Amino acid sequence: MKKQFSLLVVLLAFTLAGFAQEKFSFAFFTDIHLNKNPKARSYDGLRQAIRSVDASGADFVLTGGDNVDVDGMKANQRADAIQLYQDYKGLAASSALPWYFTIGNHDRYWGDGDKGGVYGEAMFSSFFGETYYTFDHKGWRFIILNSTEVCDGNYCISDAQYQWLEDVLDNTPANQPIIVSTHVPFLSLYYPVLEGRYTSTDTFGNQKQVFDRFARHNLKLVLQGHQHLYEEIKVKGVQFITGGAVSANWWHGTFHGTEEGYLKVNLYGDEFDWEYIDYGWEVPASNSDK
């Protein structure tokens, strides 16, 4: 009887801590790049990706940024930018699953000047809310960062966002498993491998400061976008995955061996595995951009 009581106390404490740790899966959709050129093929590709993920058994979709292509649009194209966001939000809403969104550099609209937000984020926020936030799902804490802010000309996590992150972590139990989503990577071997050089423009500048802040916490997985490559790096027990791209080579086929796809993450207790899913979209046979 004493052993049963002790076990009950342990289980109750575990449950009260919020770590039910049920098995579940979610999908990471990054670098979708919804746009109307060439021939709106991105719309067909995204619809196919949604059909795939709806049948995958995932609990939800988490995007990794570059949801739409509006960063190059000028003030006289504002209506087109709004339409892209409306179309994208409608396509996401057509999914059977809930979606959570990460902002990417191509999601920033600069045509509104000072009214567009410090980092061009106002239009994104008008459709999807805050650009950095957190939510919990079945015992895991998800922290979505905005690594498209700018400090001294480089991508960064601003002082304001860093203070927010400190507050989040101060209120996160040390043993709660954490997953981070960021568009611009913490770590990537993109340039060293493909071009034989490294550039800070494809990682965010204060990534070490941000990574070090998780040292006393149970950070398990960092999901990244931006590079359109599928890449795995493990550092200090933390798995970093650059999640390919739903659009692959910006809807022009495979990009350096990475097919159009998305990441499916399967979680078991406080462990996980993953697979990159080629959802079967192919460049139309005409291959015409006109």
C-alpha cells in the first residue's frame, strides 16, 4: 500500500508540473513562399502539402517563416501584399489542423514606412499576431522567435525580444522540454559546404547569447528555416534541424538535393524522432514562368 501511495504522489506531481508527455506529432512547414509568379504554382504546391499533412496524423502545423513573398513589394503594391496574406491565411485555414506561424525575412512588408513596424513586421502581425510568442502542447513548451529583427545591419534577436525570452525562461520549469522555432538559423553549414565560405548573413548575429540563455533549461530541439536545405547538426545535446523548404528551389524544383517537403516530428515522452516528407509536388511539365 505504501509503495502504491508513493507512486501516486510521484505521478500526481508529474502531472501537476504540466508534463503529461503524451505521444504526438507535428509538422514543420518552412519557406513556403506563396506568390503569384510563376503562374501561381505555389498555390497548387501548398494545397498538395496541406492534403499531405492533413493525412499525416500530426496535431498541428508550425511554420518556419517565409510564408509569403512580400518583402520586395513597394507602397504601390500594398493591395497585392495584403491579397497574398489573405490567400495564405485562407489556405492555412482550409487545413484540418491548427497552424502556428513564425515570421521570415520575406514576410516583412516595408512599403508602409514607419507604420509598417520597426522591422517591417506590422502586416504579418495584423494577420497572425505577435512575431515572438510561446505555447504549450502536451507537456512541451514551444518558443517561437523572430530572428529577422535587425541590429547593426545583421539579423538578430533585439534587446526587447531577449528580455521577453528571459521572462519566458524564468517562468519555465528547468526540466520542461523545449522546442524553438526560428527562421534565420542559429547554426548552418550552408556556405562552408556549398560555397567554401561562411557569412553571418545566414545566421542571426547574437545566436550564441540566445543559445547560452537556455543552458539551465531542457532545450531539446531547434527548428530553422531560411536556407531551403535539409540539414541536421547536434551541439551540446541539442538537435538543430534546418527543415528544407515546402517550395524547395522557390517552386522551381529540387534545391541542392532537397526536395519540396516538410519535417514531421514525432514525440514520445521527452524524446523525439523526425522524418523529412516529400509530399509529391512536381514542377509542371511546361516549366514556364510566363
